[in-house]
Amino acid sequence: MFGTTKAFSGFSVNDIAAARRFYGETLGLRVSEEHGMLTLHIEGGADILVYPKENHAPATFTILNFPVEDIDKAVEELTGRGVRFERYEGFAQDARGVLRGGGGPPIAWFTDPAGNVLSVIEL
């Protein structure tokens, strides 16, 4: 039934203007706005809908992963843009928040202004 449908993902935020600044300016994504909602235009043609929700509650899991070739360079650049990386108890993260050797590739988590969890992951 949906084999030929171009599906897309979405998530909520509590402030569309703050999300537009963060995703467009801080992260450097191409962002468009229509009907009070944002569309994040991700490389490869996968668009992501960002919609306002008055009683928004941040996701407790990673909603969006950004693959990078060099995680240290990505963390340094994002830190310079004001992004703060999360530290999670029980995870052996380095001083900059990067988890290495946890059974997967190096990864570091951060949040958007609405508290949704995002990551940079070295692939």
C-alpha cells in the first residue's frame, strides 16, 4: 500500500522561530516554512517536518542523527556555534561529550531549543 509513497518523519517543538534559527543558522540546514510549520531539507531528499505543539514534551530518545566523517571536528565546530553536548550517567564519554568504544561508532548528543535529542555520529 505505501511501497511507492514518499514518507517523511516529523517531530514537535514549542517555539517555531527558535527552531528555525537553530536548525537553519546554528546547524546550517536548509529550512523552509509554510502554514506555521518548518521543513528541514536534508541531503539526499529526505525532508523532515517540524511542527509546533503547545504542550510539547521533548523526546527522551535521539530523534535525528547527523553522520559526520570526523566527530572531533564536528563537535568542535558545533561547540563554537554555542551547542552544548549532553553527558549521560553511566556512559564513558570523553571531556567533550563523545562516547567512544561503546559497542558502536563514536557519537555525541546535544539538544535543540525544545529539548529534543540529536546526535553527531562518526560513520
